Amino acid sequence: MVVVIAAEAPVGVALNTAALLGVGLGHHHDQVVGPETEDAAGNPHTGMCAYPIPVLRASAEQLHDLRTQAAVRDDVTVHDMHQIAQRARTYDQMSTTLSGTKPDDVEYLGLALFGPRQTVDSLTGALALYR
């Protein structure tokens, strides 16, 4: 798993993008969320991601190219966050706008990739950590 955020995104948008991509990963890949745990007093703590998720940064052009490359891989699931979703007031509005938008015109704010480590690393290995 890896999350890649648009280098140009303002901090608030970047954080929101990472959060939304994390929800998508957790929803579509049950195995990434570990079981509930307890502290020494027996207080329950909900399951967290059982794997590290590096957060990387990429330019808008790199994000678009990365999504295109990852989408053709059968062993990689791509979760994306784009400007259309960020600007929409409702899910229906986002869906309607997206359905009328050409793929080349979608501006990505971030991507989350899930798949075999070697494959994900081959797609994202040249990207820098988000700092």
C-alpha cells in the first residue's frame, strides 16, 4: 500500500485527500485493518491499519501518469481522489460531473495503490516522501 499526494495541494486538501484515500483502502480491503485490541486496563481500541502506508508526493502530471500505469495492472487496485470530488457538494454531483469529464481532464489530488509490494514499488519507487 502506498498513498501519493499532489505536491501542489494545500496542506488541508492534502490531509483530507489522505484521509479519504485511507477510508477507501479500509473499505475495499478488509485484510488491511487489524482486529480490535485492548490496553492494560482492558479498554478496547478499534483496529488500525496492520501495515505501514508510506505517503509520497508527486506532481499533477506524475499522478495522472501513475494512475494510468497502475490501472492497467491486474494485481493493483487504484483508489483516487480528484478535484471534481473535492469541489462537489454531494456524491451525486461528483458522480454526474465525473461521468461527463474526459479521463485526460481529471485532475488528481492523490492516489492510493494496493497490490503486491514489488509491483507497487516498481510504480512508485522514484517518488519522494511527502514532507
